[in-house]
Amino acid sequence: MIDQSNKKDYQGPLYARHPDLVKRTQNKENYYYWFWIIAMIAFIVPQVFTAWAYMNIVDIMKSPIQVEVKND
């Protein structure tokens, strides 16, 4: 806790004295969130396509297969 008993030495919060520090931290945080958004999309989209492909394979396997036998 900052001792504010000597008011003339207190210069306010860090972001008021050095706004560039806060901005740099916010940019890092934005990159962090964008990284995880892209990572989750890259992880989920292939799973959706895989599930769709499995459903199509199951539909194909459920339909009867016609076999024609030829006597030569």
C-alpha cells in the first residue's frame, strides 16, 4: 500500500505517469487473446469436418449395396 501521508511526493498511479507502459501491456494482452482465438478455431474446425465426414460415411454404409453376379 502506498503511504500517501506525504502528498507532495505522491505522483498518482503508474498509468498516469507513464501511459506508454499501459498501452504496451494492453497490446500484449490483445495479442494473447487473438492467439487463443485463432488456436481454438484451428483446433475446433478440423474436428467439425471430421465429425461431418464420419456422419457421411455412416450414411453410405447404412444404404444397401447392390451386387450383380455375371456368369461368364
